[in-house]
Amino acid sequence: MRRVLPHLILGLGAALMLLPFYWMILTSIRAPAEIFDVSLWPVPRDFSAVQNYGQAASTVPMARFMLNGVIVCGGILIVQVLTAVPAAYALAKLRFPGRRLLMALVIGALCIPMQALALPLFVGLARTNLLNTYFAQMMPFFLSVFAIFLFRQSFRSYPDEIIEAARMDGFSEMEICWRLVLRGSLPSLAAFSVFSVVAHWNDLYWPLIVVSDMAIAPPPLGMLFFSDVESGANYGALMAGAAMITAPMILCFLLARRSFIAGITMTGVK
Amino acid sequence: MTDAALTPAAPARGAIALPRGLIFVAPAVLLMLAIYILPIVVLTGFSITDYRLGALRWEFVGLQNFRAAFQDPVFVRALANTALYAVLVIPTGVFLALGIALLVQGRRHSRALWETAYFLPVTATLVAMATVWQFLLHPTLGPVNAAITWAGFDPVSFLGNPALLIPTLALIGIWQVLGFNMVLFLAGLTAIPNDLLDAARMDGARSPIDRFLTVTWPMLGPTTMFVIVTTSISAFKVFETVAVLTKGRSGSETLLYALYLEGFEYSNTGYAAALTLIFLAIVLVLSIGQTLRMDRRVHY
């Protein structure tokens, strides 16, 4: 009994945790006529996945939302890495005036949530007519103080002797930074990439503010739009849409569970 | 500080490295100015004006916006709702996660399976999952109410009864945060040396509960603090579920949702800036101690 009980409790809890996912998939393959069937029996009487997913994809541009998500998350991640890695390298391994001040600013900025910066950034983008662009969606996230903090921490443990030797061999400082030091911190880079992509794929707040044009909406905004349009009329299609939008992150998570958990829980500073 | 040890000071290289370091941080510094420093200054400026986006004229109003905020029934209600949400989510989200972590930790073979199951909601897009919850909790079509009626009770209108709106959002909030907190607790539990538990056993702490109270719980102190802080910060930022499920109807606004409406739907820029500063103050109070500690942990 003492061996079975923990499994029993965990199993019951896990069933509750996974119920929404199960219900989402189940409804997305059931015919609309079965809507009044509240049973959890996994086999629908009438397999309607094609209709539901087809309708979700034709009512709103699902593929477009996904593509937008890829563009926005990719753009953000590239600029974050390009700006954070050299800064972190300088903070970890180089001396320059204002270094302590910059480090203090980075730590201070870690405490400031994006939502506190949204209003002035929105006004700035509105005044420069940049609302409803990919740039507006990505801009506030170009600098990740968290990436600087994380990479600096990781770069500090890189042996100074190797850097010295590389300088002697005529490596430029850029080469040392990108080809030697960063290569020594690939796990941190992987964890940060997961953290960044998951955070921005799932973000609703900022897209809701700067995007009204559905052609450039990322998945969460598209989903919100879709659920407002459908407003309960067709749960099958709605659940199919939800399944499509959650699928990429869930599949990546199931495939790379370890690095996903490491990436997302690296920080509480979201 | 260990600066000297990190960059052994050879004067000649110091002279070369000086501008180089600045070049390396230049993009980050420019972005820091554009994304953090300038916006905070502008935000503070807005908060003492009656500026409305698009308006040609505006005036300084001093602290009027802040006074108005605490007399604004909508904002006060949003604060109260967010506090209620936090009070529901924090204890449950933290201690239930601790319980799950304690159970998961002892499983050698099935640990990966449980981790995956409990962590899945963390990765899922909350906007989409909120739509699923809406359907799950539907008074007539959802399985949750089907189970409630089957057990002989009246169906519960989770998203219809105004008194249940915030508790329902909190339920979803707990569902989403459990896996995250569980993983943090698992990391904390792994760091507790087995010797300590063995020593406690020798000293007469026979039952697991005794050992938990004498060793595990005190050793988990820093982890628990961290989990409580991150859970409270995310509780005060609740937004997605509100935007999908209630849109603030029947007085269910939360802090961030009220802020969103004032700033971006009604374009009351000056007033929304004051609300933003209040929101920022709450988050800073919750996070400053934690960030300093994280920094210290890194230094030593």
C-alpha cells in the first residue's frame, strides 16, 4: 500500500492536470452533433477531425498566425543573442569604464516587468506610425537583460588562460567572444533560447496592444480573435484551433523535456 | 570583488581593452536607454499630466492621477480582485506543488513521466488553454459540471456567477503554476544532502513526517521563499485568462487588465501612467529582495 499510494495520488493529480488537453483533443475530433456528449470516451461516434481542423484553418488564417509567431520569436531571439552575448562577454572578461554601473542597471532592469514599459513604448510607436508592424511586436524585447545576466554568469567561468592564449595567437576579441567563449556556454544558450521562444510564442499582452491587423497577429492574439468570432458556436473548430496553437510548444517540450524544463525554470523573472 | 583576478592587470592590455569593452556593450547600452531608461522617464512624466494619446494640449496635474486612482471604484476593485486572486493562488500553488514534488522525488522509474504530466500546462499557450477551460467549465456542455451533477449537486456556473469569476481564474492560475513550482521544489530537494536525512533518522526522527519537519522543511527555506515570490509576481500579472474568459465583466477586472483598458482602449495615457507606476511599485516590492539575493548567490 505504501508503494502504491503515492502513484495513486500522483496519477489522480496528473489526470486532472491533463484533463484540459484530453478534452481539447477529444472535442477537436468529435462531430459538432456530439457536443452534448459529456462522456470522456476517447472514440468519437463520428470522426470529424478533418472538418473541425479544416474549419479552424479556413475561418481564421491559422497558418498565417503560426508563421507570424515564428517570425516574431525568431527575430526577437536573434537580436537578443546578438546584443546580449558581446555585452555579457565584456561584463565578464573585459575592463571598461562604467562596467559596474552597467551591471547595476542590468540587475535593476531584471526587476522591471515588460508591462510597466508598455505605455511609453506604445506612445512612441504610435507617434512614429510603427504600430501594426513586426518591428513593433519585437522591439521591446530586443534587449534581454536576463540573457546578459545569464551569459555573464556562464562566461565568467571560462578560463582566462585560453583567452590569453587566443589573443597571443592573433584571434580578434570578436572571434574569442563568439567562437571560443560562447561555444563553452552552449547549454546556457540552448536554455535561454527555449525560455525566450516559449515566452514570446505565448505572450498576449504586447501583441494585443500594438497589433490590430490580423495578417501579422501572432498565435495567442489569433486565438483570442478566433474565440471571439466563434464565441461558442462551434466548439469542435475552436478546440481544433487551440490544439494547433498549443501543438508546437508542447511537441518541442515532449521532444526536449530536459532542456525545456531547464530553460523555463531558469528564472522566476519572466 | 574578484575583478582583478578575472582580468589579470597587465597595463598595456588594459589600455587596449578599454574602448573595446565599450564597443562590445554599446548595442546593449543603446537598447537599454531606448527600452528601459527613456520609457521609465517618460512614464513618470506622463503620470503627472492629463495627457491623452492624440491630444494636442495637455497640462500638469501634479499627483491628481494618483489621488484619482485610489478613488476610482474600478481601480480599487481591480486591486481587491488581484489581491483575492493572489491570496487564492499563492498558498495553493506553492504548497500543493511542494506536496507533488515530495511525491515525485521518491519515484525512481516514473519520475520523468510525472514531471512531464505536471509541467505540460506551463508550456501550453495560456490563451488557447483558457478557451479549453471555458468549455470544460461550461454549465451544460462541460464534463466538470457533468461530474458535479452526477455527484448529486446543482451545476455550478463558474463563469456566470460574478462571485465565482475570480476563484475560477485562480483555479486556472493554480493549474498553470503547479508544474513550474514543482520543478523549483524538486531542484531544492535534490540539493538536500542524504546524510542529513540519515542523521535525523539515527537521532530518532523515525517517521517521514518527523524527518520532513526537522530536515527537509528548514533546508528548503530559501527555495520556498523564491517560489512564493515568483508565484506572487506572476499572480499580480494575471492577464490572459481575464482577457479570454471575463474581459472584466461583472466587476472582475484585475490590476493589469484595468491598466490595459485605461491605457490602450480608452487612451487615458496620463492616468494609465499613474496606474502603471502603482503596478510597478507592487512588483518591485515583491522582487527587489529576491533579485539582490540572486545576484549575491552568483557572486559568492
